[in-house]
Amino acid sequence: MKLFFTDIFELPLPEEHRFPMEKYRLLRERVAASDRFPVNALSVPPAATDAELATVHIRTSWTSTSRPSDSPVMC
């Protein structure tokens, strides 16, 4: 089983957002501390492509020019 984490990418979410960034870090730490998965089971996923982002986000909410070309996008 592949397990991915993205908590190393900080997004400027509103204070009242239902999934605060800290929640993702805490989940990764809990999974990593469990004995249910091998130590190396967790990894960072590949960056989403613009085409992949377009399937789930309104294009005006992001553009490829809003990030460096070598910067992963996690939405």
C-alpha cells in the first residue's frame, strides 16, 4: 500500500477552515508512529499537473504562473 503525505506544503487557509494544516501533520505523525505500516511506507506524492488541477478547481483560482515551475502544487 502506498501512503502519501502533504503536510510539508503549507497553504494559506482561512482560520475557520474545516481542515487546518496542523491536522495533516498530526495524522502523518500518528500513522508513522503506528506499527501498521513499514517505516518507509510514507512518501511525498508527485506534484499535480495543471491538467489534473483543472479537473477539481476553477481555473481562475489558480494558474501555473502563480507558482515557480519547480514548485509542487498541493490543493
